[in-house]
Amino acid sequence: MGVIERDPHTGHGTTGHEWNGIKELNTAVPWPIWAFLIATVIFSVVWWILMPAWPLGDTYTKGLLGADVRQNVATDLKSAEEKRSIWASRIEKEELSAIMSDSELMQDIRETGHALFGDNCAACHGARAEGGPGYPKLTDSAWLWGQTPDAIFETIRAGVNSGHPDSRFSQMPAWGRDQMLDRKAIIDVSAFVKSLSDANKGGNGSPEQLAAGQKIFVDNCASCHGSDAHGAHQTGAPDLTDNTWLYGGDAASIYESIYNGRQGHMPAWESRLSNADRKILMIYLLDLGQNSP
Amino acid sequence: MFQAHYKLERYSVGLVIAIIIAASIGGIVEIAPLFTIDQTVEEAPGMRVYTPLELAGRNIYVREGCYACHSQMIRTLRDEVERYGPYSLAVESQYDHPMLWGSKRTGPDLARIGGKYSDQWHVAHLENPRDVVPASIMPAYSFLARTQLRTDDLSMHLTALKKVGVPYTDSMIEKAVEDAYGQAAPFSALADGVVTRYGDATHIRAFDGDPGSVSEMDALVAYLQIIGRLTDAAHEQKSSGDAE
């Protein structure tokens, strides 16, 4: 150790070095800093012993508390499941009419269903199930694949054009692009289709055009949409006589749908959502439809 | 004890050795676990690799900085598992160089986005997010659909990844450009090669709805639809955890 030299002004020791006539104070590190450092070191040693800490090749020290985040999350999920099962088990067992007339149970379903819908369905169908271009509104009565609880549940489970083995399959052919109908024929049948939902039944077409369009419709479209154009739940073909239009009901949109065809896609939820969750969503939608204006 | 460094500071060789020892401790703590990474990462024997188109999409994801707002890491927390699906496993990002776990969620986590929504939805959403999610603050990426995908460098990307351990075969590297076109053109002869090299489960679709060309939209949607689906290890872990 060098000679301790004291600074005459402050009384602190100096480093003992001199740089161009300047000397530097050697002020001691304040004790709170030492205390803090020592406390953190002691804490870390305790933590190493209590918690998983040191890697040992293909394993690690498990710690006395046996903490394991993967186990924690499994336990958390299980306890949440148990808490929920008080009412969720009733959903799996009881009749739909009994469930829907139980206002307390329906409150639980509305809350859980709202969260499930928001996480999974709202991206396409909208936060209030109002739908959008290409994505059906779920609160009206125009259901492509049927409005029965079983039909809705099956659509959620297997999806539409989803690649799931039981998927519903539906395709509107591209009549124009694939050259099955020429431009004039598509314009005629568009006018006819538009006239079906028109209040005054006249549409914008002349009687001759509508007659030509009707003939094309019967020859080409009726096999899926039905001779009365009311659609069919087996093929997912929409009703063309109502005012619900998935891809737009103006002349240009109808022309586009016929020319380029349509093939909607709804993912299958069987592998993503549990049976109970899918049933909650189904009841949530039924309830939403009943309570919508 | 507090005075010991006065002594050490007076011997330059001793000081150098002490600095090396102190710095090594930090290094060892960070590096040593990597020596046993093969034993600590879960097994996923059937795990597939990114196809050239998906890889190109991944590069676009990196280029556009998607990771700045979207994480790809579901943590072991109940609310995350309930919202997004099984928590992420290390093995799921074993072919990710660099990994895109991210650390910030302005938008939702994307680790289980693959297959959750349709291609059409992804295209509509990237064109203008407000069209499908009115409250979204995500920027629009409509230029992706107008931009032809650059494919001439795909073989080099595959080669680089092979050097860091991704099991691309020589024929995958050689046919990278053809496979990128084939995956987005289901009715072309090139599509068969993609199935041969990358397996039956590979998505072969016109992701952007236009089978005639391969746009950056094709690549990004192809990537989004494969995120979390290279292996089922996380789902198996979940079901085996349920059985316990």
C-alpha cells in the first residue's frame, strides 16, 4: 500500500498519485451502496437454492420450491376449467331449450361467448357479428348452411372449404372467366337475379332481357340455387330473392360474382376450440340472433 | 477485503488475468447453456422446413418490421394459452434464423395464426386492415399485392440456412425458384415438385387469389398460414399435459 495522504481541505484520503500537479481524492464508496450490493448477492444465493437456476448438462437444479412455469400454467388452466365447469358442464349435458331459458346460465354464456367470439370470430364476422363483404352477418335469418343449432354447430366445427375432412364444400363457378357463359348472357342473368329481390319485380332490365336471363338461370343456376332461387342449405347456395347480399347486390357486384365465381372460406375450429367452447359460441349466436332487432 | 484491489492494481499482469477471469464468468453464463442445446430443446421428428415461398414471406415479415408490433411467443400464462392456444416451445423456432419471438405486442401474438383465418381474410386485412377490423391501427400493406416477388436469390437464402443447420436438401436448394412459383400456382406442373420435396401437408394455393403470378402478398400470406404449423409438438405437449 502506498502512503496515505490526506487532502488538507476535505480531510479525505487521496489516491497518492499526482498528474501534472493534480491529485485525486479517494473517496470511499458510500455504505448504502455496499449494503445494497451485499443484499443482492445474498438474495441471489437464496434464489439459486429456492428456484430453478443452474444448468447441469441436459438438466438443471430444480430448486427447493419446485417451481415450474409449465406446471403452473397447467394447474391454472385446470382450476379455471373446474371453476367454469359448474355451469359449463350443464351446457354439455342439458337440452338447448333448458339452457336458453335459464337466465343466469345465459349470462355466463353471453360473457364467455363474447370473449370467445372476439378472440376468434370477430376478425371476419365483425365485433357485433354484423359481417362484411364476403363474411356473413350472423344475427339475421339468412344462414347459408342452415339456422338450426346442429347446423351452426357443425359449421363452426368443420368450417367451409376449410380442408377439414368433414368440411362443408361450396363453390360458385366462374361462369365468365371459365367461359361457360358469354358477357351478354351474364348481363342478362344478372338483371334477372337482381329483379328477384327487387320490390317492383321489374328491376332495370327489359322484359325480353329478363326472360332471356330466366332461361339462363333455369339452365345453369337452378341446380344449386333452386328453381325458385331460394338457395339450398345442402350446397350453401344463397337465397337470391332476399335482400341479403354477401358480396353486394348491385348490378356490378352480381356480374362480378357470376363472372369470377365465389368461394368463401371459413376455418374449421375443431382443433382450436373445445367442444364446450364451440357449443357456447353456437348458443351465443342463437341468442344474438334472437335479441337483434 | 475492500482494500484488495489496491494491491491488484499495482501488478499489471495480475490485473489483466483478473479482468479476463471476471469477463469470462459473464461469457460462460451466457454461452455454456448453448453447448447442451440439443438436449434441452424438445424433440419434433416430423418437423418440416419452410418452403422457399414461405421463407420469402418470412423475409418480407422481417423487412416490413412486423415483429415490432407482433410477437410470436405464447408465454406459459393462463390468459395467453386461453386466448392464443398452446404455449410456444423452443423446438418450434429451431429453423427460425433469426427467431421472431418479439417482445412487444401492439397487435396480437401470431404464434398460432396459421390456419386461424382464411387466405382471403389475410389479403383483405393486409390491403387495408380497417376493412375487416374497424378498430385496427395497423398500417396498410396494399403494395404487397402489386409487387412481384423477387425469387432469384431464394437458392442463396436456402443455402445460408442450410449452413446454420436447417435440413434443406440439394434438390430443394436447386429448385427453390421453381418451388416458389409452384406453391402459388396449384394447377401448374411445378406444384407437383413442391409436394414431392416438402410433403403432402404443404399448402399449395393461390394465396393472393391470383394464380397467374407470384406476388409478395402470396409469399407473406403463405408464411402467415404456416406459422405455428411446422410441427404439432406444442399441441401434443398440451394433450399429454391434460392426461396427467
